[in-house]
Amino acid sequence: MRRRTFLKNVAASGLAINMPLISGNAHALSTPQKKLIVIQADGGWDPTSFCDPKGLNLAYGDKSAWHSGSTNSVALNTSKALGDIRWTDMPEIPGMESTDAVRIQGQIDGFFTTYGSRMTVINGIDTSTNNHDVGKRYMWSGNLDVSHPSLAAFYAGAVAPNLPLAFMSNGGFDYTASVVARARAKSPGLISDVAEPNVTYGGRNFLHVDGDTDVYAEILASQQQRLSNQLASEPLERRRAQMGQLFGVRSSEADLGAISPYLADIQANVLPDDHWNSERADYFKSQAQLVAAAMKAELAVSANLYMIGFDTHDNHDARAYPLMGDLCEGIHYLMVLLEYLGISDQVTVVVGSDFGRVPYYNRSQGKDHWPVTSMLVMQGESASTGGRVYGASTDDFNLSRINQQTGLPDDGGLILEASHVNQELRKLMGVANHPLAQLFSLPESGFDIFG
């Protein structure tokens, strides 16, 4: 199936594609070995209820009566550790069934014990804002202003902008700055209809042959002639070159039907309810299926996955911990899919959020916005940079100066900012010196996050 045909059908099928206005160097429709998945916990998660716990620190008795002014409602548990990585224990939450509490603790424990050895936890990141829109933009592009593409869009635009589904987004901050097309999909079930529009249904199909006349071939020839006429009539050389690039992308051969067998395979053999609980994180797991299949089919190199609900201004514990558990379960399912398809060593997974939550409970037992957060970076089993923590926040969850080489607290060090983390992620993905980095530059700080 030709990509132009694909683009023509997406509007009615649940997929949406925005074509790039900035053209990179022409790439053959082949996929780089490295791929990137960004997971956005929308709303501002609480790292202290996840990967940077502070326990019953009694630090804010003047601000909160809940839990004696402590940052968390549960003490630190030294058994919740793998190497330098620490994670939260499960608090007692009024009204929560004990089976639910056991499930959530199992999800979080299972996540860190299974993947901690291939994970870098980055703590004490300065987001410079409590605003949702600005926080998302800064965390996922490295720039506070509306100018830079998201990390996932930047990577796709740098390495494979002409792939049919180069950058797939299920939501969150996915601004492209026109460096790559953005493909959005509602569900995996729609992809077969998009990829195979000529399958006969009810005795009819799009690829219609009338006697000896191949109607579809005539349509394609007419389209090509129209595009040629448009190019010939454009007087501006630069615009003519851009049009030629765009038309070339749209007419390139792309076997979008290659996604369908991989989707069918994982939907038959990697059931969501088998990893780890039934009917948990189902929407996230559905996103993961489509992205994993597209990457295996070599039609995508980057993607956003998305989970909502982390803006916990009230009843923080009752809302945040179940969400953290389901996020862990969804990521686990994604990793299982990547391993099943044989591409886990090709994919880097980055997990984060808009910002953090204040280090004490408000009068509604919630937590408001706080400009300190964490990020997780997960790589394949063969990665040598996992099992470690880089950066730190203080015991009362404020920013700490960090030694750029060791990542440990250092009064003579620097504050670790979201822009620094994005620059190091560009280096990790091998695109820090791409020409796009000159258009969308980030500060070079010397933070050696990944060694």
C-alpha cells in the first residue's frame, strides 16, 4: 500500500497524521536500530510516593497537621531497594481493601525488582515551574518557551522523518515544530482497516477492477500527474524543493500492512490480563500494543504513551498509589511486548511527568504542585548504564546541588535542570550533534548522567 493512500484514509479511521514542514535529509524507508518511547504521567506525579521516598521525616509541622507534617504517610522501608535505587512502601489508606493494597505494593515492588538493573533513576530535577503546560513543555523538550519539539519528535525528525509512522503519539506534550509527522491512533483495532483498505467487504473493495481496466492504477496515475503539474507551476525554487520532498514522502512505498500480523500475534499470545492483573491499565496496555507492533514492523522510531490522573490536589494517597501501581503494570506489559517481539535491546523507555508534588499534605489530604521531580530511563537487558541513581533531592524534598560526574549531592555542584536531562538524553540516543540540534539547541552542562 502506498503512503499517499494511507494518508487519504486516516481521517476516517482514528489515526491522524500531520506532515512535517521542515524536511530533513532524505532517508530511505528503513528504521534505525535505536528507538525511543516516552511515557508521560500527566498531571504532575509525586516522586516521593514512588522513586524518591522521604518517609516520616516530620519536616513540615508548621505547614501541615497530617502525619505530623511529614512528606509521606508511611515510613521508609530499607527492604524496598535494589542497589542505589529506593522506592516507596505502601501506606495504610482508609477505606482501601487489603487486596487492593497488596496488589499495588506488588505492582510497584515487581516493577523495580524486575527492571531496576536496567534502569537509571534521575532524582532532584528542577522543573522551574508549577504550571502544567510549561512543566510538560520543559520536561519533554528541555525548553521553557514554545519553540522546541518534544524529545520523541526531535528524535524521529533527526533519524527517520520520512517513515510512515515515525513519531506516534497517544497524548501528552507532542509538539513537533514541524520536524516530523505526528501520528495519533485511538486503538489498535483501527490499524488493519487503515493498512488494508482494499480488503473485500460485502462484495466491494477500494481496489476495483472494471473488466480489463485497473481503476486504482488510473487514479494513482492521475494523482501523480496532478502533483507534477503543481511542481512545474511553482516559481519559487525553495518552495518547489519543499513540495518535491513532501510529495516524495507521500508517494513512497510503505508496507503499513506489516503491522497487522504483529498485532495479531501479540493480541493472541501476550494477553494484557496475564501481566500482572486482569483489567488494570487496559488503555495504557492497548497503546503499548500498537506502538510495539509498529516498531517491530519498522514503521516507527519514537512514540508517546500516556496515563492521566496524577494531579492529586485532594486525597493524595488514595489516588496516587493506585495510579503508580497501574503505571508500573503498564510499563511492565510494554517491556514484555518488546521482549516478545525481540526488540527490547533496541528501545529506550523514558518515564516522567510535568513536575512533582509539594512535600506535605494540604488540608484536603492532597498535594499541590512542586517544581522538583524525577525521571526514569530504562534500556535493554544488555545495557551497561542501569541499576543506578543520578541526582538527588534533599531529605525534605527540595533541590540539591549535584556533582556533575558522580551525580551525588555536592555543595560545589550545579542544580540539575530539565534542559540538562534532555541534552543528556539526546546524547544517549545519538542525536545531540544532528543538524536539528543547531536549530533547537540545549545547554551543555557537563552532567554525565549515562556515563
